[in-house]
Amino acid sequence: MSENIDLYTIAHKGQRGMFFKIAKWAGTLNIADKEEVDKFSEELLGFREQMRIHAALEEKLIHPLLAERVPGGARRLEDDHRVMHQQFDDLVADLDALKAKAVDFEKNRGIVLEFYRGWNRFLVFYFSHIDFEEEGVMPTLWKVSTGQELGDVFKRFLASLSFKELTYHLEMMLPAMNLTERVTMLTQGKASMPPEAFQSVLKVAEHALNAEDWKVLKTKLGLT
């Protein structure tokens, strides 16, 4: 059944979690601590790269199918992506400008507060975008696409990621997923990838989850 193939929700759970993580960190950021600011900047740049990869794969693999079956069906999505990229780039540029200022510049606190507010405005925009994908686009794809077609899109999505990119995605997604989702995803992974690759994925899962969640997951997967 094509309804069982959801191309969006699990990836978006991970993105939502990262948006909230950055929002909380931006609100508590000690601008006078260069090491902390550099770590925050590294987190921001890593997430921007993930967002670029995610959007590019949607445009390559999902949007053509949607545009073929629904007249103009991908236009809003691609317009949103352009806005998303611009807003993210603006935030990175703002942080870079802040990092370039002396740590005792008298307006630093005000500037970092504006970054925090800007990030949360961005969050609101992007959450509206992914809600539309989950509540509008995915049900439409279920109506106009076969399960085989959607399954092929999902497989091509995964195959397009390098192991480094896949690791980032998993470390972001796994803590945001519920137990059933984790078990389903890893069970499917075990059935579709070489044993050595699956063992690498398990190591990523162990690193991404807290000790209790990893213990429960191992038991559900029959690994203990």
C-alpha cells in the first residue's frame, strides 16, 4: 500500500529537533565565549548543509513526480526552498558578522538577541513548509502515485547519500523518533543493506541515543 510509504515525516522529525536545539542554544549563547560561539557556528553550518542536501534531493526525486501528476504541484515547494536557502544564508552571515566583532563590543548582546529572534522566525516559516509537505503533498502523492513508485523514490533518496551524510541524518533523526519508528527503520535497513553496512548503522544508533533508549532498541531488534 502506497499509504505506508511516507517520504517526509521521519526526516522532518529530525529537522524539527535540530531547529529547537539551535533555538535553545541561540537563546543562551555566551557571545563572550569564543569557543562556544565557534561550536555554535559549526553546528549551524552543518545543519545548513543538511538542509541543502535534503531540499536538493526533494527537488530531484519527489518534485518531478508531483509536477507530472499535479499541474503546478511542485511550484510552492520550490518557491519555499528558495526562501529557506536565503533565510538560512542571511542568518549565517549575521552570525559571521557578529563573530568578527570584538567580544566587548557594546551592542553584541542586542545583536545576538536579534539572531535568536531571526532564527525563531525562520523556524516558524520552515515548520509551515514541512507541515504542508506532510499534510498536503504526501496525501496527494498517495492518491496519484503507486506504492512501487514511492518506494523507488525512497530507495533512490537513501542511495544518493554518502555514508557521512547518512550518518548526520541518522544522528539527527534517531533521537527524534519513537521506538516503533526506530525498530521499523532499522529492520528495513537490515533487510536491504550488506551486513557490514548495517553494523555501521548500528554504531551510529548507539552513539546517537542515550543508554536506556539504545538498550531498549537492541532488545526490540533481537540484538541482546
